[in-house]
Amino acid sequence: MTQPTVPLPPKLRRALELVYALEGVASARIWQWGDRIALGVRAGRAAAPAELLRRVEDAVSALREPGEVWDFGLLDDDIVPEAKPDELT
């Protein structure tokens, strides 16, 4: 049985749109806990991971609001364990 999908807030949906528009992004996931947002990407074969993360951060920089903490990282596989906000640092 699949769980019901909760629609993403517009800001998170826009962040994913911006990230998926970047060359080299194979997949992306986003999480939010209060004022913390975590964005993970999987690089395509031709993308350098460090460069891709820099471009992802640049692409979503306009969405950041004062007081928000954004964390960026690379996804290793399709199954990402649930993390608590204090585990993101």
C-alpha cells in the first residue's frame, strides 16, 4: 500500500524545478523541518559532484529567506533514511 502524497509547499516545489533544470542532475530530493531545508541531488554520469553542488546552491539562492538554514548534499542511492534536523549537521 502506498502512502498518500502530501503536496510540496510552493517554495520547495520551485526549488526542485530549478534544480532539475540544471544540466547534470539525475535526481533530487528535498526535506523541510521548520526553518531548515535539506536538498540532496544525484549527479549524472558526466557531472562533477562538487561543481554540481555549487550550481545547485547558486540556483536556489534567491529562494532563501533570512533565518533559514539550507543544507546541500549528494544522494547515494534511491532509499534515503529519514533524518532528524539535528542529524543534518
